[in-house]
Amino acid sequence: MNRPLGMLAELTYRCPLRCGYCSNPTGRHSRSSELTTQQWCQVFEEARELGVLQVYFSGGEPLLRRDLPGLVAHARRLGLYTSLITGGQGMSADRLADLVASGLDHVQISLQDADAPIADAIAGRAVHRHKLTAARLVKEVGLPLTLNVVLHRANIGHTRDLIDLALRLRADRLELANAQYYGSALLNLPALVPSRAQLDAAETLVQEARDTLAHRLEIVYVRSDLHDAVPKPCMHGWGSRQLTVTPSGDVLPCPAAARIPGLDVPNVRQAALADIWFHSAAFNRFRGTAWMPEPCRSCPLKEDDHGGCRCQAFQLAGDPAATDPACRLSPHHALVRTLLQDAESAPDTLPYRA
Ligand code: SF4
Ligand code: FES
């Protein structure tokens, strides 16, 4: 069995933004249910012992945790590579200096669009200018900078402008990721899904930019599995390389798995991380290929895409053990075609986080 290489540490689900493509669990999230500083430090120690090499401090907005520099310093002392995944709200020169002094290795900042009024409308708050300032601060202190943009109907047409903005900000990496439909994004799917023509235009631009800018900017493009009828190899396989620890200490094979019925989600307050990784029912439920139904079981691609995404199979087909409906071979694939067809006639209203 593999050991995990990366851990997503979701420090808090609290967030000042209201993006309609948010994939975090919906509902209100209180500070009182979050793990304490000491509990997180224990989690990092157990993660390192288990073999984790990289920790992503994420949220919500991780900068809302005042103890973030201490958490980064502890993870760094253990030898973990530390990445901050932030919307940039709460980032200042002083705050960043604290994080650099703590040993932070990398920062990823999310942008909503290249154009300030559109970006602010998508976020539900005037945030864009501050994000640009945060990105410049990151470059000034010499940390590697990734910009992340979730693509959807309202911004995918601005792909060229997003690439130009990444160049102006001297980003090292631009991640253009088509929305993944979990949490609020699933509820807002009809308003978010782009058209096939929009996707084709964006993919052509990305390819051209990759050809000409390879030496200046790495561009990562995450395709839309729904449109491609090709399932994504979600998480590189269930319980294979990554784990997620939620703000309250639940441990999940992927960030969306808590909604899968009967998963019996383990928690770091009750069990050691190694025990959870190797022995929990939740992490073993969809490991390997033995659980697969047809057509996955006899498919030559099953070791490559792992049967797609378990959460998507549950959300769309009601069965987490089904072949991912995104796959053209799935008996449930018609559900995806219908979703996309219905979305074509959905109004262009900008949705917000539920
Ligand atoms: Fe992947 Fe299963 Fe589809 Fe084959 S049938 S391509 S293994 S999801
Ligand atoms: Fe959970 Fe894909 S998001 S398995």
C-alpha cells in the first residue's frame, strides 16, 4: 500500500468571500469546532511519520487563523514542504514576513478574473485589488507564486487576459482549473457550466500560450471531465497519495468525501493518522480495483483513471460505487448529457456560495 505524499490541511471553512463555485461543504462553519494549534501540530507530526512530504494550508481562508505562522514553523521543523493556499484576504507585508520567517515555501493565490469589477462580482466582495497586492508581495519576498483561477461560464472567455495578468504579476505558475462540482458548485452547476465552444476556445489559447511561454510561465490546465466524457483520475486513486484533514479533524481520502453515506469518517481526535490511513474502513472502501462494478472491472483503463470520482458517482448517480457518470461508458452517462443540455438554457445569473 502507498503512503500519502501530500496532506491538505483545511484549517478553517470560514471565508470572507462568496464564490459560487466553492466546493467546500455548504452551511455555517464555527470557529469553536476547529482543531486547536496543539492538535494541528500533533497532526503534522503524525503525518510526517506516515511519510507525508508536503502540507497545503488551505480553507476557507487559512489566513483567518492567527496561529498560522506557528503552524507553518512546526510543519517546517518536521521537514514538510509548506504551501499556503489563500484568497489573499488578510495578507499584508507584516503577515507575509511572519510566514517567511516561519519557513513558508510557496504561496498560491486564487483570482476570480483578470478584470476587477468582474472578479469582485464573482467573489461577492471587492477583493481583486488586494489580491494583486498580495501577489506582488509574494514575489517581492522571493517566494514561488502560483495563481489559481477556477474557470466557469462567467470567466472562461477571459483566458487570454488571465494569462497576461499572470505574466504581469511574474507568477511562476498559473493554474486554470475548470470548476469541480461539489458543495456550492454542485448546487450552482447550471449557472456555472461553460459551453463546449467556450471550452474549445480556452483550450486552444492555453495550448498556444504553453508553446510560446514555456520558459516564462508554467500553465496547468484542468479539463472538464463532464464535457470530455472522460473521467478524471480523481485524487490519483482513493486513499492512494493524498489525505485531507478538515477543520474539525475529520480525515478524508478527498475533500468532498464526507457526503458519501455510511463512510464512517475517522477523526484525528480519536485515532492516529497512520491507523486511519492503513486500517480505517473509510480509506479502504474504494482502494484498488476490487470494488469496481462493470464496465470498470473489465476496462483496460481502470488502473489509469481508477473508475473516476467516487463523490461524483454518488452525487449524480446516487451510488458512490458506480462507474463515474462522467465516463462515456457509464450506464449513468445520460445524466451528464442531460445536465449539460439543461445548463445551456440556464440564465446567466452569477451564483453565490450557498
Ligand atoms: Fe474508467 Fe471505468 Fe470508464 Fe473504464 S469504464 S474509462 S475504468 S470509468
Ligand atoms: Fe471525492 Fe473525487 S472528489 S473521490
